[in-house]
Amino acid sequence: MKDLPKNLFSGFVVSLIALPLGLGLAIASDAPPISGIIAAIVGGTVVALLGGSNVTITGPGNGLVIVLLGAITTLGAGDLYQGYLFTLAAIVVSGILMLLLGFLKMGRLADFFPASAIEGMLAAIGWGIFAKQFHIMIGHNNEHGSIVKLLAQIPAGLTDLVQNSTTEEMVAAGIGIISLLIMVFYSKIRNRFFQLIPAPMWILILSVGFSYSFGWLDLPFPLDPSYLISIPENVISNLAFPDFSKIHHKEFIISVFAITLIASIESLLSIKAVDKLDPQSRRSNVNKDLKALGLATSLSGLVGGLNVVTVIARSSVNVNNGATNRSANFFHAAFLVVFILLFQEQLKKIPLAALAAILVYTGYKLATPKTFRKVAKIGNEQIVIFLTTLLTTLFTNLITGISIGILTTLILHIVINKSVVLFLGNVFKPNVLMFQEPEDKNYYVSVKYFCSFLNFYKLKNKLDAIPEDQHVVVDLSMCGFVDHTVMEGLETYMDTFAKKGGSMEIVGLDKHGADSKHPFAIRKILPLETLKPIEKYFTKRQARLKETALEFDWAYDAKKNARTHFLNDFIFFRTREISYLYNHLSEENGNCSVFDLEFTEGAFVAKEVIKSTVMYIALPEATPIFTLDKEGLLERLYKLAGFQDISIENHPDFNRRFFLSGEKTREIQHLFHHELILFLESNPYYHVESNGHSLLILKKERLLSVQETKAMIYFGQQLTKLLRQSVPV
């Protein structure tokens, strides 16, 4: 109850935005204006009561405008109102399908689409909204045709406005242009009282005030009803109901699937985006939300409303105004009911051009040049996917557009991997291994083979099972190909874990090539001979390793180095073949260094490649040869080498937990003095080995995260200081 005022206020602010957008999106879809408000009211009520998200807002969405417009036009065959009734039936069936998707736990549907293809689809939706609404914004309400045709007619429309426009068109255009300027410059006005009212609501207030001013001045209003919103006198008695008579027609079925696909994708993407904005870092139950959205959509369609989807813009406003739970969504719906019942006369005075200006700005934001630049920075193949999806959607429809986008992505992945057989043989089977390491309770996730948008869900299933306040290491060193969608998705997980007090670090991509320096670029494993470790192509881990080297005043070298002979004297590598080291951090004098190491163990069929992070310390004076490890871990290997467990007097816990071995028992016992033993007992387990003149320190037979690398450096430095306090007898 303590958060009730916050959610009430946030619901009110959101309703101020939802009112003009609901009217505008309905008009843009060639549906009655009230249908958009009905969708917001039904959606806000049902999803608030039954949904699985926390701070999302539901209502009509941008993505459905083009789909609904196409459905109304196609199903109506020239009769827009009849097409609207057929489309209501398609909306009802679409809601049932969304409900089924929720019960089938298909909340991960959006994960099966390439990120750049979705960007292209959203940009096409933006252009579609822009193309239709621009003409209405300048007073031309009767322009029809495809998106491309409407875009091509914009120059002629502007010319006609200047040369041949009527008074009504000029007035409507003036209202539209001023409204657009308000949308553009609203964020630049810093007055806090002005900012209390959202830009779309200012447009409604000013345009309605403009209408009333003519009555006050006793002048005729210059716009006839065709330029104004049409709302029935009694909304309840004038509700429209769906017509199911075309339910078996091909066009109807196509419309249902198009509506379901776009509504599901838009909602799921918005839910994931809003979860990242949630101050409490909660994760939505997407399947539960999908069921609630499906039910709301069917109920909305039954009473004349549009689809119900989760909307990102209104949801972000909700979060920014302090909403804490779903009640804000309910209050936003309640305020819309109040507006419709109390201000019907005022709503009828809103010019269509004013609402069109809001949608022109909305369409532009979906397809801004910044989006093109953002995708282009990721990689050349991503701009190909983006533009292919965008152009195909503009010239055909959304279903075809997203399908071609997926096909283009698959073809490019095959080209990048230079083998159809190799790609198709691995694309559906990433071997994802996840376990909690017993020593420090960190979670380790290893991915083998390929990881792309088609199988990312397998990795996500593992990550979703990990509490978000834990430390996670995702090892992609055995993964030959990682696509853009996966890289972007992993970044989202990293942000989520960081917000909840945990952390997630990606290791193993340092041998993968990339065509750009963008962190989301496609990564493909390359032979190290052809991989140029240019700093601008560093992975995030490499960049952080370089920063770590600077913190310790060390040097950093990312290049491959086959000079590993200094490791041959250690017992650990007697049965292992060292390939090379890389990512080398070292002191200026070279006495202390940390590096990633690749080695193999076993032979023939059983041969296994292992990558690990190792610390090497050159000792200033001779030290007894010894090995120290967790009891039982490598005990058999050392016993085969002739070493026995050495006990330290008066330290039974140390003797129980650690396996200490070496030839010179007395010297080793003297070396392990009381302070050194207390240090070892109070720190995580490390494999520590002395060959008489240097130390080898190894934590795990895997690459370490940067955080773990820093911990190992600190451990090694402290261990060296304590060893120097002992002088062998």
C-alpha cells in the first residue's frame, strides 16, 4: 500500500501519453479511433490482474499498425469498416493463439529471430507509419497505396501543399507541423512545470484549445469534421463486434498469423527491455505475460478493440515516474475510462493532423539514421541482413520480410563458415555444460561447436537457472562460431547479473576473429597465425587484462608465443604437451607473469585440448622442489612420480585438506612455516608447484575471468613474500 501513490501518479502520467497514441495508432490502422483506447483499457486491466511482468504498460503497439492496416484493407476489399470487423475476428483468433503460446511456454519465441533482422523489421514498421501519417499531417487525408508509393508521393504532396492547397489543408498542415515541432523540441525545454505534461498531451491541449478559441471569438472553425477525430456519442452502445464469416479464407489465416507473430515479437522484446529498466532488477515471467496478453487481445477484439501488446515507450515512462508494480498499468487504464466518459466532446475537436504528427515522430524514431549507423558498426554482414529485411518488408509484407531476413542470416553464416556441411552439422547442437565449481561456488558455463540465434535458447536455459547474485564464467573457447544475436544477448545477461549484485564474464574469445571492433560483432575462431591481435579488435576480456596490467605496472602482450620451454621442468606438464601461450601479463623484470596457456593431454582419440590461465614466478633463491594441491586432486600422479604426502607438525587441518609432496621432506617442512600455512588455509585452493628455482600457480584447467586473474596475482605475490621468510636448513 505504501507504493500506491507512486503507481497512481505514474498511471496518470502514462494515460496522458496513451490517450493520443491510442487514438492515433487506431487511425493509422484505418480503424475507428476508439478501438485503440479500448485496447489500452482492456489490456491495462487484464494484464495488471493476470500478467507476469512488473512495470510494463500494455495497449495498442506501433508494430501492429502496418499489419492491421494491411488486414483491414485486404479483408474489406475496399470496404474499410467491414474490413475492420473481419480484422476484429482475426484479432480474437490471434489472442487465442498467443494464449496457447503462453501455455506451451513459447515465451522464448523472440530468441529465434536474428537481432539485425528484427531491427530491420522495426525500421520498416517505422517507415510504414511515417509514409501514411506524413500525408495526413499536411492535410492530405485521402492518399492511399503501398508504403513505397506513399513515400514516393511525399515530395509531390509538399509541392501541392504550397501551390494548390485549400484553406482547410493549410490549417491542418499548420497544426500538423506545429505539433511535430513540439514532439521534436519538447525534450530540449528544461522547464520542470512544462515537463510535467508529456509532449503528446500538450498537442491535444493546444489543438483542442485552438478549436475552442474560434467559438470564443465567434468565428467559423476552418476545419470540417473529415479533418477531426470521429468518436461515437455513446461508446458502449456503439461497440463494434467481430465478423467471423471469413475465418476459412486464406487472407484471414495469413492475417491471423501475421498479427500473432508481430504482436508476440513486439511484446517479448519490450518485456525484456523493460526488465532492464526495472530499478528492482526483477525478471518477468514471459510465459505468464504471454497468456495474459493473449486473453486481453481476444477480449479486446470481441468488443471492438485492437491488439494488446507490451509497449516499450509507455513502459519506460512508467518506470521513470516511479512505478513499482502492475497496479500502474491498471490505473493507466482506469484514467483512460475517465477521459473517454468525461471528455468526449473535447476529443472530437482533436485534428487528425495533430495525431498524425505524433505518429510521424514515432515512425521516425523507429527508423532513425542512428539505427542504420548502429547496425553498420557491428559488421558489414549485419547491415546486409538489416537492409534486406527492411527493403523486403517495404515492398512485400512483414511475414515475408522477417522470413527473408532469417534466410539471409543463415546464408551469410554459411558463407562466413565457408562450408554448408560444417555449418548445418553444428548449427543445432551447441554442447552447453554448466556446473557450480566446488571451491569458490562460482558457476562455469562452457559452450562447444556453434552458437547462433537458432540455438541460443540452450545457453539461455542454463543461464536462467543461475541465481543472478552469483559469479558466472561463460567459456566460449571451444565454440567455433558465435553470432551477433548471441553476443548482444550475453551483454544483456551481464547487465542483469551486475544489477543483482552478481557478475558474468565471457572468456575464450581471444582467438576468434571479428570484422569490426564492436563488442557485438560475429566471432569466428581463426588459426592464431592469421589472427592479428590489433588493439581495436580486442575482446572485452583482453581490454580488461590490459587495464589490469597497467594497475600492477606490468606489460601486456596479446600475441601468441611458442617459447614455453621454461615450463617443461614442472611435474604438472610431464604428461602434457604445451602448444603456446598468449595474453601475457608480466613484470618489467620478467620475474612474475600471468598468461593463458593452451596444452593437450591424452593421445589419439582421447586427446583433449585445454586452455588455462597460469601464473609463473621466478624465485630469487633456490627452494625445495614441492607440489601443493587439494587433497586427492592429483595425489595419484604425484605418487607415481615417487612423492609421498608430507605432514606438517601441529597443523592437522592443513594435513587433512592439502596434499604436500616433495623429495626433501625436512626442508619442505621447514619451508612451510606457521604464517604460510595460515595463509594457505584462509585462501581458495591453488595448485602450487616449485621446480627449485620458480613457481607454477594454477587454479583451474580453464581460462580465468579477469576478476579471478587478479585474485591469482594477489595470491602469488603474497605467497612469494611468505616463502621468502623461510630459509631452508
